[in-house]
Amino acid sequence: MTDEGKKARIILIGGIPGVGKTSISGYIAKKLGIDIVLSADYLREFLRPVCGRIEILKKSVYDAWQFFGEESSETVRKGFIEQGRIMNSGTDAVLKRAINNGESLILETLYFLPSQLSLDVLSEIKALYIYSANRETNAIRLLERQNYTHFNSPGKRLADQLDRYRIMMEYSLEECRAFGIRTFENSDYAITREQILEYVS
């Protein structure tokens, strides 16, 4: 609690690439005066050299299925879940620290798997998931994102993996339903960001 008796705002935002989570995280942080915004992409880059012996972490998440046999929806999910297990051990620790310190932060992540987080963490944070119901919209946003947030990272590489990413999205949505976590379909960015701002406020 702060001196004013207000709780820290600790927000976990999930979504696959191209659904708007980076832009919306920045918008929410600015509106609510949250100084700490973390991306799981950067946490993963930190872990790769530190955890060099964990082979699955060396792969991009869309190639992690290769550890589980022939490519299928099931092996893509398995690769996602196994990378997520490593990533979410760190995510859980980061969120616990924010809770214990009473620090507001936003953490945005592809690895949105509530089953891999502590229940005492989930009960203390605002967790939400952003998705795009329309594959075409998702692809267009990936191709355009270098104009807005990822200036040196052309989206075509990720757009080429979109079918795999959307298998991961469907799995995260299943977990959201199981854990009662709010989801936001981002057809209209301006509307969605205001809905999320209202939700986390």
C-alpha cells in the first residue's frame, strides 16, 4: 500500500505477436503513471545466455515443436507449454516481487499460461488477454508493426509463423476460460485500449 492507502497496480497482459499488447501496455502505463513496463521477449533474451544448457530455450517458440516429433497442433502446443514453463517461473518471481514491494508494473507476454503461475500471484494482479479473432487482421498488424513499435523488426518473419502462433493463442484462450480471466478481442484498437484501461483502473 502507498501512503495514500492505494494498492499497487500490477498488470499481466498476454497475447501473441500482432494483437496490440505492446502498444496497449504503453498506453495503459502512460495513463496510469506506471513506470515499470516489462516485455517477456526481453526476459527470454536475458535467460538464453544464462540458461544456455536448456536446449528448448534456444529455439524460437514457433520452432519449439521440433523437440516433440512431427509438426502438429499438439506438438506446437507442447513446445509452447514447455518454453512457457521456463519463462513463467521467472514471470511468477517478478510478479511476486512487485506484490511484495508494492510496486506498480505492467508485464506483457506471449507465454500467457495461468496454470504455470502461483494462485496467490493471480489473486493479487490484474491479468488479461488480448486476441484477434480475424487471422487477416492479425497478419496485417504484424506487417505494419515496425511503423509503430518494433522499428527494426520487420513483421514478415512472424507473419510467416502466424498459424503456429494462433495455435498458441487458442490454447491461452482455453486457459483464460478455465481460470476466469478476462479476454479482449482487439478488432478496434482505440475501443479496446479504453476498455482495458477501464478494466485495470
